Amino acid sequence: MDVIQTIAEQLAVNTRQVAAAVSLLDEGATVPFIARYRKEMTAGLDDTQLRLLEERLIYLRELNDRRKTILDSIEGQGKLTPELEQAILAADTKTLLEDLYLPYKPKRRTKAQIAREAGLEPLADTLLHDRSVLPEAVALSYIDADKGVPDTATALDGARQIIMERISEDAQLLAELRERIWQKGIIVSCVVPGKEKEGAKFKDYFDYQEAIAKIPSHRALALFRGRNEDFLNLVLKPGPDDKEEHRLCELLVARRLEIEDRTRPADAWLGETACFAWKIKLFTRIDLDLKLRLREAAEQEAIQVFAHNLRDLMLAAPAGSKATLGLDPGIRTGVKLAIVDATGKVVATDTIYPHPPRNQWDQAIATLARLIEQYTVDLVSIGNGTASRETDKLVADLMKRHKNLKFTKVTVSEAGASVYSASELAAKEFPELDVSLRGAVSIARRLQDPLAELVKIEPKAIGVGQYQHDVNQAHLARMLDNVVEDCVNAVGVDVNTASAALLKQVSGLSASVSENIISFRDQNGAFKNRQQLKQVPRLGDKAYQQAAGFLRIMNGDNPLDASAVHPEAYPLVETIIAGTGKSIRDLIGQSAYLRSLDPARYTNETFGLPTVSDILKELEKPGRDPRPEFISVQFQEGIEKITDLKPGMKLEGVVTNVANFGAFVDIGVHQDGLVHISHLADVFVKDPRDVVKTGDRVRVTVLEVDVARQRIALTLKKDGMNSAIQPVKASGKQARPEKRPVPVKGTMADALTKAMAK
């Protein structure tokens, strides 16, 4: 298979673009570097296309490696025919490749193999090719007690096993039947008897069925989780009419064997053989294959959901370089606090006990007031875990009593903070701090710069996924690592303030080189220019080329070092400057003038129109941050727990997770509510991410509250009980209007029971 040609067709681009990208990837270039600085070579492939190209490249190369192994294996058996070789070379999926290999794959000793060893293969051939013979009569000559064939029944059973194995290894028939059942099949779920109470969270699936090809990702993963936890039995029916579809599939198998009931002596026996081949061999295999196909598709979609949410969270608006007090709420163990200055340096830590059993409310307020005033705190960051609302109430009381203190309080997600606190990285960063206090530092810093702090946490621990523990962990890890890399390089990194955890996500930099950058910075002071990076041990020319454009040096020797302009393009910038008669410092930020320049005037053999255009845009706003402006969310006073909620309440919240069936919103009651996809807008919404994304500030109305099951149903619709206080601005693409209303099946409570994504 021509990998380049195949990828080009799948991405709908030309082979030259793919070949260039593959060559760069093979040379060690990263996707962010290729997308940003090699546009001429790839004719403008963006990071999304390049990531897909990279995934397909891995898959197709694995496919080709497996293809070679299979060809070598069959050739070694002396069974490789030109026709089989051509079929194997043309196979474009791993499933088809394995179907073709099945008859030749070394396997355990089967009943068919035992029958062949007993000399029964000629009997099978005779019955297949001469329907006029009486099976029992022909079988008489194959009776041999020494070979384990004591009678005609045993001989005929052996012949049947041989024919069944042959037909079950027919790749074309397998593919035809597999696709037929994928289109028509029904997954039926029922509760394991006696597990009704224990498995109550799966009760929506105790008596459930749905077309296998139409089951959405979250429902498929819920079904598989229920089965794996031994609460559900899953059965695949080949079609809505179970018996009729089985009969039709048996006829397809019979047709493949050229079996027709003409009342010839062998017809009935062969008909039974076709029936057994379908039920015992083919359907059993297809059942496993299609459930695996469903699971893999569901996992892939779940991984994509996680990746989208992680990207939105990491690219959330930073509050910026402001002195921040982080509060890690707790009841019995107290509220841990840490103050970091504008650079993120820890300047103070403490623990207060405003909640039961100590109830030191006034002392806690006094301590907070003293520290906020002493360190001129601008922001108070409150973790959203246990005792979050009680602690938010404490800070609100502080603001009332000390009106002279001017600061803003913000509730932030503390997902992953405990994982970071106990990590080796945190121990190395804060060896003198107790584990519990490290969490408060993380909560403070993630308000200042979510990206810089979240890179220290394993992506899977951040918890914005859908059934994240049920999916392929290797694939999940690779996808999330790619997201982190793309986010970090999209924003850029200040080399003089970045942690090693942040630096190692920069294109071309390894963990050891990142540590060397920190050591060099500590020993020699702040970097003055990008050229100094070449003095860092083990940071070679290749790593420098990959990383330099993403590393920023603020207030250095060269203003371009604070921008995304790559050092290799500095001569081009000098050419542009020479033609303007201005200095670089005079030129930077002059939007009107820069836009008046014709990029085509400055192109050459090395730098084409895309790069020149990027440089001119970068000179307008050097090192611009692509993230949105920071806006805080204020939860409503008096609404602190789920029992405080009533249908019709209008509240402000923040989107914490987006799944295929809707969005979860934190409204400050320690339990996220669900805005089902049918309640995201007044128009039809196909994909929730067309309307909201993780981190969005939204206004919702409470629809239903199920205290017993800890479920909250919310809506973003405008009218009546289906309204929000204000229309919510959509993120990204606008929702598509629908010509007619779309009926919502079931109640919101029903939808909530299916939302087991956390």
C-alpha cells in the first residue's frame, strides 16, 4: 500500500503536501513546528490536519508491518498464491487483513484439524462437490477406529467441522455478513438476575435495546461498563426480527457453498452444515467483532471529547501576573492557604479553621485580612472541592468586614491538584512544604495561568473526560499529550519564568534539556537573547531550530525575541525594515503601516507568502496571547447545596465538561448540573461544542432536581422554564437552525440517568 497516496486521499490534499509532512516528521520535526514554520513545504497544512496525518501515518505503517509479517508467514507455509498475495496487498484495514490471514494463521488444535489428521478431508470434498451421494454411504469407507473414527456419525461430524472451518475463514463472506449485521443488528441489554439493587446506576439499561450502528459513544461505554462490572448482559441480535434475520444469514452462507435444496441425497446434510457454520462459527465471531468495533468507535469518540475539553481548559483565560491567595477548602482538616506573588513565587502559607469542629470564623477572617493587606493580594482563588461554598462564604464575609481590601474572589476547578501535590515534581518544586499546602499553591497559580500550572499534572488526572478509565489508555495518553503540546506552543513560553514542566512541552525540548535550561538560567541569570540558548548543555542545533520560535524573551536585546518570529527569519525582517526606513522598535505595533505593506514584495526562495504574512501579523502584536480575556464567575449567595435548588431558579455557572449528550455546569452546589443537548439552545444542536466549551461562563435555569440520585437538570433555552437569564454567546460555530421543532424524547431525568460520564 502506498502510504503517502492513501493519506492524501483520506485528507483530501495532494501527495506532495503529505510527502513533505511525512519527511519532516521522520526527521524529528514536531507538529507545532511544521504547522507554524514550514507552511511553504506543506502548502499550509494546519495543526489539525497534521495531527490527523500523524495518526494515519502510525496506523498505516503498522498495517504495512503486519502485512509483511502475514505475507512472510503464508509464503513460509508454501501457500501464497498470486491471487492471495494481491488481496493481502490491497487490504486497507487491519480487520480485512486479519480476515485474509485467518485460514493460514497458526492456531490451537481445532476439531477440523483433528478431522484432517483422521483423513476426513476427502470426505468433506466429496460431499461438497457431489450432491448426488448419500452422506452415510460415503462415510462408511472412512470408518477407522485406530484413527478415532468408530462410526459414520463421527466421520460425518469430522467432515462437517472441516467445511464449517473453511466457510468461517472466507474473508469475503465474513466482510459481507459483518457489514450486514452492523447495519441491521440490535444490541439488547438486560440486568443480571439478582443485581437490580446493586447495579441501580445502570437501571436505564436493565431493559434496553438500540441499533448497534446508532448507539452514541456515552451509551455504548455505559453498556460495556455495566457488563464489565457484571450488572448487565449484552446480546447482539442480527436484526429487528431475530429469527428471520438468522434464517436469511443462513441462506447467504448456503449460497456461498452453492447449496440448494433439490432433494438430492447430500442437500439436507449440507444445509444443516451451513446452518451450524452460521450459528456456531460465523455469528459467534461477528458478535465479538462488532462489539469490539462499537467499543473502539465509542472509545475514539470519548478520547476526542476529552481532548476537546482539555484543550479548552488549558487555553482558558489567565488572570495574569497578580498577587494571588489560593485557598484549598477543607472541613475537619482546615482550609490550606498559600500566597504567590505576581511571578508565581510562594511568599506565605498557613492553615485556618473556620468550619466545624473548631469554628474559628473570626480568627480565620483576621488571618486572611492581615495576609491580603501585607502582600497586596489582588485575587483570591478558591478550590471548588469539599467546603468550597462554605469557604466562599467566609471570603464574602471578609469582603463585607474589610471593605478597604480591594480584591476579586474566584472559584476555580481543583481537579488534579491533589495528584500534583503528591507528585515527585511537586516534592522537587516545594521540598519544604507539606503536601496539603502544595495544593493551595496549585490552586493559586492555576488562576494566574491555567496552562503553566496544568502542564504539571498528568492530563488524565485533570478529569474532563467521558468514561476516561474505560478507553484505550495508550491512545488516550498519546492524544492528550498532543493536546498539551499544541496548547503550550500555540501560546508560547517565557523562557525566563517557565518551569521545567512547561518547558519540556515546547517543540524540540526534552525533560533533561528543560532542566538544563533552568540550571543555566539559575547560574547565569535571565536570558538576554535567543542565541544564548545555544549555550545550554545538550540543546543542539536541531532542538534549537524546533524550539526557538516558541520561546519568548521579554525585554531582551532584540524585540523579535519576544515574538513568534523564528530566528531563521530575522534576515527577512531586516530586509523588510530596510525598505521602510524605520527601526525595528518603531515598526513593531504599527498596525496600519504594517498592513499597508505588500507581503509579496518580500518573498524569496526560502520564505514564501504564508511566512511573510505571518511575520507582518506578528509585528503588529508581538507575542500576542491567543487566549481570551479573563472574566470571573460569581455564584449566587444562599445557593450552596443541591437541596437549595428549586425548578425555575436562574443561576450563573461555568462549564466544566462537554460531552456528546450535553454540557456539565458548576453552579456552586458541589454537584455539576447537566444541560442536555436538547436544552443547549432554541435551535437544533448537532454537536454541543458548537454552542459551549469547557470554561465558558453561562446563565442557566434549573429544570429538575433529583436529590436522591444527585442529579441536576439545567437549560440554556430562553422561554419559561426552558430559559436562561440572558442569551448565551456561542463558542465557535453557530448552532444550525432547524426548519421544524425537534421533539425531545423522554424526560430530562431520563437523560440525566444516561449521563454517567464522570
